[in-house]
Amino acid sequence: MFRLLSTLSKNLILAIPAVMVAGFLFGLVVPAGWLKTLIVPLTFLMVYPMMVSLKLAKVLEGGDGKAQFLAQVINFGLVPFFAFGLGRYFFPEQPYYAMGLLLAALLPTSGMTISWTGFAGGNLGAAVKMTVLGLILGSLATPFYVQWLMGATVPVDLLAVFSQIVFIVFLPMGAGHFTQAYLLGKYGQKAFQAEWAPRFPPFSTLGVLGIVFVAMALKAEQLAARPAELLQLLGPLLALYAGNYLLSTVLAKLLLPRGDAIALVYGTVMRNLSIALALAMNAFGSASSDAALVITLAYIIQVQSAAWYVKLTDTLFGQKPAA
């Protein structure tokens, strides 16, 4: 079981499209409304495992202040408004698609931020700190951004969104922190890092794939009636990621040393799509599957683009100095 989940985690680029197709076919053949009852347990399964290995104390460490400042300016001062503009342009009559695009832009960083920074030879410490800060700040800011930017076109219950953030982020964060503390106390730091910490994230993949399946099954009949709809969503998503990569790369190259520059790119382009997807499915009523579909497609673009960017890293930022 663990080996299968690890394999799926390393092959999301294939697993997510396969599960999308499976969910679509399931929704065409079987009434899918009952799948909504799985959203809450799948949400917890998706988020809690990521939190067990999250090092909250990293926020207090110094040494990369400029990179951290730039990351938060990009993540909360620029990207959400770019996504909002794209949503207004591409989806003037489809506000829940625009909402999905905004949610994908509002929750920066994930475990992928750290992984891809490591693959590219960037500053892992800076990436971990960006991940923690992005998760906390994004969770606190998202309800206000949604109300401010989308409240005129989409009914937004601010209290309901906050309660979902508490359930989706802070409850699993607390549970993950206590799990981490228990395992550290019982087995020690070395055993925790080597044996226990790697066991949890693959279970998050199971939750992600489950939510993707549910989202596609709930949208299957609508997509079958309007097959061009998927292609309609790809354009603004590609524009969002392309603009984000371009902005982050230019600022990183101009203002930061190589290691911090790579961390900045992955700390601002990688979005926490798991939490965005969970929020979309839980907080916005019957039309939530529209927003969720946009975020589901974002997974494909995000994973593929991150892999390609690793190949360009040395060209953009130079070779990693010899140890």
C-alpha cells in the first residue's frame, strides 16, 4: 500500500489525468450526487499528512529576509490580482470559474515548493520557511480576498469560509503538530526524519486523487454536454502560470543569489492546490464543482511546468557552486 502511494506521489503528472478520466466516466454511468458525502473525509486525508512533517519553527529562523519579503509581495500583492483580472477577462459570465482561478492563486506554496527547490539545487531552508508562511498567511487572507474581489458576483459567506479554513488548515495543522511532537518524543529527531516523516505525504496524494475523482464525477454530465469547456479553462490557467513564472524569474534573477532565487520561484509559482480544491468543494455550495474543475486542471499544468523549470534552472541562474 505504502509503495503504491509513493509511486502515485511521484507520478502525479500521469495519475491526475487518469483519475480525471475515471471520475468523468463514473459520473456518466452512475449517479454521482452521493459522492459529496466523501468530500469531508477526503479533505482531512488530503491535508493532515502534509502537516505532520511541516516545521513551524522554521518561520523564526533568519538569513533570507529579502527572499521572504519578495515572496509575500508576489504571493499576496501581485498574483491574486493578476488571477482576478484573468478571471474577469476570460469568464465574465461564469463567476465560479473565475473563483477557481482566484483560489488557485490565493494559497501559495505546498510540499511541492520544497521538493522542486531541492531538485533544482535551491535554498531548502528558505523554501521551507516560504511554505510555512505562505500556508498561514494565505489561509488568513483568503476569506478577505474572496469577499473583496468576488463578493459582488458570487455569494460569499465570510463566516462559512473562515470556518472551512479552520477545518481544512488549522485543525489538521494542530493535529499534525501534535503527531510530530509525539513521534519526535518517542523516536527522536533522526528516526522521525528518516523513517516517519516520509510515510505521511503519500497519503495526502490519496486524498488529492479522491477529491479530483469526485470533482470530475460531479461535473461529468455538464462536460459531456459541453466538451469544449475543458479547453476553455486551459487558456487562462496557462496564462496565470506563464505570467507567474516570468515575473518571479525576472525578480529572482535581478535581486537574489542563486539558491534564494530558485526558492523564490518555486515559493511563488507552486500553489497549494490541495487546500484550494478542498475549499472550493466545501465552501461555495452547489456550483462549487465549477471552481474545483479549474483547480483540478491546474494540477496538471503545475506539475508539468515545475518539472520543465528544473531543466532550465542552470541556464537561468547558473550552475550550482561546488560544495
